[in-house]
Amino acid sequence: MPADRGTGAGMAEMDQNAARREALRRVIERVTAWQETAPGGTIRTELDDALREANLTLTDEQRNDVVTAISEGRTVDLDRLADDVDQGGPA
């Protein structure tokens, strides 16, 4: 039975990581699409709103990286954000 608990806990962690990755993907897509028609300087506000609505948190450094990438038209490294669970909040 203990092996099942370990497997169940591992699956729950995988499910949480997958949920976090999917939520982050949706946030990034929303902010990127929105940014194409938005006035400059408001990407951070939209990102913060989207993160709050998705019940996600990122560190200040992560948020700065996302804002910079989006404003420069670069791809956001979603895998790095999602995998860095010690730095962000819940999914």
C-alpha cells in the first residue's frame, strides 16, 4: 500500500504541474494577444490581472522576464516558468 501512496502523490504533483503549465500558457497567450493592440507600458498591469484571475503568482524577476520578452516580441520560456515551482505560486 505505501507504494500506491507514493505513486498517488507523484501523480498529484504531476497533475498540479500540468495544471500550472496550462494556466501559465493561457496567461501568456492572453497577455501576448492583448499586447498587440495595447498602448506601451501596460503589459505588466495586464499580466498581473491575468495572473490574479488564474490564481497564479510569479516572482518579481519572473514577471520582469515575461514583460520584457512580450514587449520585445520574444517567446516566453513557458517550460522554465512552469517548472520553477519553488519560485511561483499555486496553479
